[in-house]
Amino acid sequence: MHLSLVQLAKPVLHGYFRSSCSWRVRIAFALKGVEFDQVPVNLIKDGGQQLTEQYKTLNPMQQVPAVEIDGITLSQSLAVIQYIDETRPGPRLLPADPKKRAQVRMISDLIASGIQPLQNLYVIQKMGAEKMQWAQHFIDRGFQGWRVSSTSQSSRYVTLSHLSPPALEPILKETSGTYCVDDEISMADICLVPQVYNAERFKVDLEKYPTIKRLNQTLREIEAFRVSHPSCQPDTPEELRG
Amino acid sequence: MHLSLVQLAKPVLHGYFRSSCSWRVRIAFALKGVEFDQVPVNLIKDGGQQLTEQYKTLNPMQQVPAVEIDGITLSQSLAVIQYIDETRPGPRLLPADPKKRAQVRMISDLIASGIQPLQNLYVIQKMGAEKMQWAQHFIDRGFQGWRVSSTSQSSRYVTLSHLSPPALEPILKETSGTYCVDDEISMADICLVPQVYNAERFKVDLEKYPTIKRLNQTLREIEAFRVSHPSCQPDTPEELRG
């Protein structure tokens, strides 16, 4: 087997310390024991450095994370994580059993498609003064589904709060062991921890979600989740370091 | 190898004729030649039949599609599609090469996480009178990224239109052959066609996206995409049949 120079080069992650999608990729590299370089892209400074011409050339989507790996540039964190899993040795990030794999992907997609896009920076910036309320609403809806009673003051949030599809807590109650799916760390755990971090930033009450809370507490102790945490990245501002 | 009764039973798709995520699953079944039963869930009637107690028991997420297959119930269309691909014979829905697989997942996730969630029924219902504008904005942003100049009259759409991350058209320009990635139909194509159908419903001008338009035209001629079309499902209302 030939290894080209490009495959021997370290992957480069263009990310942002606080982006939950960037954090997912950092966890995956850490779990696999893959060394990588980080190029910080500041989503706030100068109106968003991801909009500069240089970054546009690299990533036509101007979205973090973008990963240069094996001679290609990939975006979309779940695509990157599964590529890392399929091409690198180390612990599996998806189980071998197809049904368990499907459960891992269902939980990952629920977070990546059903919750995160509705509370990300770009969308909540559109919401102006309502942004905290909007983010809380969509995180609660994703965590608990129809059982959430909205505490919002605004009628449009209250009125529609019963129309709430995905529900992470009841699913995890069924699938989890020590981790999201049984007792093996997987892509689902990689998605869960950054989503809970976002929930905390938006002051969502985690006491309502005992399974999510328990899993998050267990996972946060693990080395790969600690070293990749937003509080200790190269671009973490001094005042947020912990 | 033992096949249990549950594996021999036909899968059951709980879906809605016009839900793009339900359509994705119908295309996957059709491409694989898998027979399945459909149980329609009306997202509009009676305030949304997916909110009934019966459906809640089946799918704690109250979101279509939910698929009963091989004794388990799965939601999240990409998880379902990959489960079908990994457990059923017939044409591959993801390429064998890891880099190509990553491109297919990147395009699929861009649509499933970066575009569809921001223009789905639940979110646009929150937008009231602005719903057409909101949906167009997020579809244009997803198709073209930063090159789109918003035609919106509302300042919050114009002001932020430069902050536009994903970009399907430039990616497909690079990856496509006859189909989204080279010359093999994949999960990326399964995601593309229903997203273009949504774009048309929200009166997005497709002339701006020549690659998307070309691929969609080619794919729409294919049997699996035709038989699964929203215009000819068991729950399609008479006036929308075509």
C-alpha cells in the first residue's frame, strides 16, 4: 500500500473555539488519537472572518468547520467524522451492528438537523431581541418534544409549543447505557456534549432532562471531550479560559 | 442465516406525501427495489395528525418520516436511508470509495442540516406573513451562499444576506457528473430532488443555479424518483395529483 505525502500530512481543522460543529470534529480526532492542526476562524470579529476572500477560496460554504484531509477539503461535521472513522484506526465511532449504527445516526441527525441549525449564530442573529427565547424554544423542543410547556411570554412561542417534533430525552432513555447507545462511545455522544454546552449557554434548564444530564456528566470527564472543550482552544479568549 | 418473521415483514413508512424527508425515504426504497407499506400522517389536518396519541406512541418525535423496519422504529431520513443501504441488496446508495462517500454525506448533510430545517413547516409557521420570504432566503443561501443578493424588502434579510454559509451550487459544480457525485446515483441525489421541489414551491428562481437545475432535470426522469413523487402518493389530494 502506498501512502502519498498528502495522506501523511496532518489534517487541518478550520474552526472556531465555540462552534459546536467544530467541537464535534475535535472530539472525533481526539478519540481516534489523530494529531491535527487548527486554524482559527473568528465568527464574530470583523463581521466574521469566515467571510474573507481567503476563507471563501478554501470553503465555498464559509461555514466552520472545514477540514483539509488526505488532499480533499470537507465540510459538514458528520461527514467529516464518518470519513475519519472509515479511514483511521482506533476505536470505532459507529457500532458494527447495523441497527445500532442506525440508532447512532438517528440521534446524531436529530441534533445536527433537528436542533443545532435552529439555534446557530446565523439564525438567532435574525431574531434580534427574541434570540434567547427562540434558541431556548428550539432546544427544549428537541430535547423533550411535546411534553415541554413553554415558559415564553410571546404568544407565538406558546401557541405553537405543542407542535414539537424531535425528542432526544425519550430516545436516549431507550437507547442509552453508559453512553448514548449502549456502553460504547459513538458519534451520538460526540454530538450530544456540544449540544448540551449550547443549551447551557442559552440557559435551558437541564433538570428537566435527567438522561441527557447524566450522559453529559459522564462524557465530560473523558479525556477526548476535555481536551477539545471550547474553554481551552488556541483561539479561546483569555477571559473564557477555564 | 436465519431470517426472522420480523425481517420478512414489509417495512412500514409513516409519512406525508409532501414532506421532503418522507420523499427521500420513498426514493431509497424504490432505488433498492424494496416493497413497503405507507401509512399517511397528515401534517395539516386536525392541527396535525402526527400529534395524535396513537402516533406519539409510535414515534416519540412526532415527526415524519418514521419507519418500522426489521423490528425497530427509526426516524431521521438519512439514518433510515443508510440503514436500508447497509441491510438491503441492490444498487449502492453510497459509493465504495471513502472520499466519494464523504462527498455524498457532505452534500446530503448540507441539505438535511443546512437548508431543509430552516424552511420546514414548523419553522415557517412561526414566521407568519414573512414565511415565503424566510423560506426563499434560506434556500437561496443554501444553494448559492454569499453570491446571492437578497431581493427581500425586509431589512433584516438584506442586512444579513452576506453572512451565508452553505453553498450547494458551487459544490455540485465540482463533484457532479451525470449525478451529484460522479455518474452513480447516491444519497446526495435522493436529498437534492425533494429540496428542489421545495424551492419550486417557495418560488425560488432556479435559473440562478444551472448545476442544480440540470441534475434535477436528469434525476426527475428516473423511475424511482417518479413513482415516489408527492403528486402520486396514497394521501395526495385529488387536486394535486398529476
